[in-house]
Amino acid sequence: MVVDHPSCLGKDTRQLAKAIRLHCLRMTSTGGSSHIGSCLSIADILAVLYGRCLRVEPSQPKHPGRDRFILSKGHAGAAVYATLAECGFMPTAKLATHYQDGSDLSGHVSHKGIPGVELSTGSLGHGLGVAAGMALAAQQSGQPHRVVALLSDGECDEGSNWEAILFAAHHRLDRLLAIVDYNKIQSLDEVDKTIRLEPFTAKWEAFGWEVRRCDGHDHEAMAAAFAPSRERRPVVVIADTIKGKGVSFMEHQVLWHYRTARGEEFSAALLELEAQS
Amino acid sequence: MTATATPARGVSGNILTSDTGGATRLASAPFGHALIAAGERDSRIVGLTADLGKYTDIHLFAERFPQRFFQVGMAEQNLIGIAAGLARTGWVPFTTTYCVFATRRAYDFIAIGAALGRANVKIVAGLPGLTTGYGGTHQGIEDLALMRAIPNLVVIDPCDATEMAQATAAAAAHDGPVYLRLLRGQVPVVFDPATHRFAIGAANLVRDGGDAAIISTGLMTGRALDAATTLAAEGINVAVLHLPTLKPFDHEAVLSLLARVPRVVVAENHVIHGGLASAVADAVADAGLAVRLQRIGIPDCFCESGSLPYLVRRYAMDAPSIAAAVHRVLDPRPTPG
């Protein structure tokens, strides 16, 4: 039996992205956790996904026909928690417990007790394979849902991703959408100085994927790029992003992969993010 | 452990044949047939392999249910990842590869993708311990230690064809991740299918005796029973407690036996550290029991290549070695080293 496919939430993605960024700043500062740069990098991607693309039902987070989203770069979990809270999966007040002792909002994203999170991640290179399995399940059973996995660029160093990339192309998993948050900085250095990914687009194409490239902060461009495949192939969107996007002194800075904004840095970042329209 | 045979030249054992250990009764591909039966009962069951279908007996399931079988290719990490995705969508995936590839290559994926989220993934792994002569790359000698250390995971080492089939059915019925050692091809029948009952987490006292105990798992139980028969002829009555489930561990069965018979040989088709002997030693120490314990298993080394009969003697894992170990625990003198 084919199950219902919920509707898109239809939210103002600009407002949603702004809210995600503000939550992430507060959450990582209060909890003393890392990865604010990674969270700011994907805030627009998440806003477009949850605001305009994913068909989910916050009142029924386990709705069998829901689209599935997996944050493979689990270290940016704060951004997913913030998005889910803004979309009504949990109260926004709960975000204040992020990374606090005894809280279930862990630093790396966890599905345990968190409505709307599909998979706990944090060990990189896991999300795409699981997403491919979910897409295979949808394909084989004729269910309508799509599966989206959001990867980091540095994460593409992990060989397991390329196993999943082969598999998804072989099985023509057109319900699968991979998005790479290509901010060109990984944990301790630039991607190009760590392990080069380029020619990145050509690699995915050579593996048989439908490749789309866009600005990962341009909401209209992303909404178009996230559309389903018309070629019976898995789709990857390589989203060119800016690590730390939205806070001038964090942008393009490897420092803000791990650093926590506190004191004057926190206040300055808050002012910048609040000023955005 | 000392060598008890002269080294063989070359590899006379064939990876494609099972070690039948001279058994008189054999059953063909018990896992493959049991998985088909489970698949007939439960349409959620699907099969996956990392390019080892024929060598893990899952090709039978693939032939019966071609639409429910998926080839992942030589990619064990992705094998578990895909299975986790299927499981999280309500399916019951049975995955097959060899013990070494599942546990060494895909450990992180089993821990995170399968166990952490209690995904309903079954990992059926061939060539456990010394069931292949292909040396250290293929002999899964430490898989039980690795799997036993992961929370939420059920770990099973079946004795024979009867238990292989029953454990497959039990794994299918269990809601959660399972690591199941595979006995493939022509598999000895030790237990009578009409009377033997495997249950996850339950030990099985297959023979009672008051002089000493053998606690064993996997195919070692067949050898333990042979040793017990030999010892009985010498007037030594040995209990044999078969523990097919390493995790969850049947503490009650182990402790009640060893409280009564505090002289035990633990026999496993695995390195002697981190597997059954360690689990028994933990249980004994935690309970404060005074027990004399001898271990039969692979010492702290990677094993040689060679024929299986040679290797089993080489590493003192045959029935006579078990019987000798029983004599050692019965010897009142302190055990050296």
C-alpha cells in the first residue's frame, strides 16, 4: 500500500535561516560546543529544505510517507535541532539545553528522543549509505518519499561515501538527493591543502550521478536545484557555501570550525545576525 | 600453546569447502534454507551481500526471492549502511560477508549504523575462527571480542547445522541488530533438530557431570562432547554447557554450574582473550567464585595457513586437547603460567 506523502511546510526561508543562525550562535555559546562555522554554512540549505522542499509532518514525525533528511555531517547538529524546533517538531525552549549535561540534544546530532532526526551521526561517511538504503526501500516498495543526505566537503575524504555513490548510481536511486556543503574548509585547514576534491563535479558525474551546482546561500537557486531527478538517477547538489556565513569575522575562517563565541565575540556575532533581514 | 604437528607445506585446505571434522551427518546450507523459510513467513526480510553470495549460502535466498536481494559489491561499510537505511524504513535486512570483513572493515558502521540506533540489521558472517586455511587475512579469530564489546548487539556462535537454522529464525524474529557467525556449505549436525531448541541468550546444558565442566561455544561444542565421551570412558564425568549466545550472556547458567563444579575448561573457536573465556572469567570474578579455569582457543597470534585438520591440531583446538585440558583442571597441583 502506498502511503500518503505529506505536504511541504511552506515557510519564509529567509526568516527561517535567520532564526537558525541565531539559535546556533546561542546554543553553541551556551553549551560551549564547537562547529558554529559549520552550522552557519548550512543554515540556508536547511531553511530551503525544510521551508520549501521536504514533505514532512511535524505533528507526526514518524509519518511513513515523510521525506527523510539525514545530516551526515553530524557535527553541525545544532543547526538541525534549531531547524526542527522552528518547524514545530519540538519547542524552541528546548534548544537552551543543547550540549548541557543530561540533555538529549547532543553536540553531534542524535535521533534518540528527538522527533524529526532520522539518524545519529558524527562519525563521518555514514549518512549517504544509510540514505541510499532508505531510498532503495522507497524505490522497491513504490513509496513516494525522497531521501536527502547533507554531507560536508571534508567528509568526502571518507571512502565509504564512494561505496554509497557507486551503489546509488547502480540502482538508479532517483529518490536520493545528496547535498555537499562545499565551503572549502575542513576541520583544521582548507580542503585543497588537506586532500583535494577537485575536479569535484566531474567525479560525481563520472560515477553516474546527475550533478547540479549552485550557490548554497541563494534560496531560489537551491529550491530549483533540489528538484527531483528527471533522468532516473541520484542527484547531487554541490552547494558552494561560506563557512561561518553571516558573521563577518567568522566567514572563511578555519578557526571557527572549533572555536566557541563567547563574551565580546558572541555579542558582536549576535548584533550582525540580528541585523540581517 | 605448543605445536603438536609438523608444519604442512602449502595450503591443502580449500576455502570453498567446509570443515566437516569427520562428522557422519551433514546438512547442506542450513542458513540459506532457514533464511528462505523466514522470508516465506515475513515479507519484510531482504538479503544483501558484499559480493560473497555463493560463499555465504545467501545465493539460495537470492534465487528464491530475486526481487528481495541486493548486491552491494565489495563494500562492507556500505553493506551495513544500506542495511541500516532499509531497517530504518521497516525492512529486515540480512547481510552477509566474512567475519574479518564485517568486523574489521565495517566496525564503525556496525557500531553506529546498526547498534547505536538498534537498527534491525542482521550481520551473518562466514569463516569464523579456524574454518578456513587461508591465514590471517581470512580467519575471523577476534570477531567475537569486537562484537561483544558493542552495546545493543546480539552475538551468536552456532554449533552446527541445526543451530545455524534455528539461530537464523531467531535472528529474524528478534527486533534489533544481530551478529551471527555463519557455518556454511556442508555443515555437521550435532544436535537433533527434533529436540534441540535454540533461544537467544540461553545456554544449553547438553551433558551433565560432576567432576569438571566444559563451557563451549560454536563448533567447539561438538569437540567438547567428543572429549566428554572420551573422558567418561576413563571414569571422568564432565558437564558440557553450550553457550551459543555470547551476548546477552547467560550468567545464571554459567554461575550455577560453576558453583557446583568449580573446575572448567572454556573452549572457543576464537582467540582466548575477549571471547567466551573472558566472559566466563568475568562472571566468575564478579561473583567471587573460586574456579580453576583452562582456556582452549587460538593463542594471541594470527594463525598460519594450512589444512584445517593441521591447524586445529597446531593450535590445540581438537577434542584430545580439550580432554587434556580437563585433566589439567582436575590436577590439584598449581597450573604453571
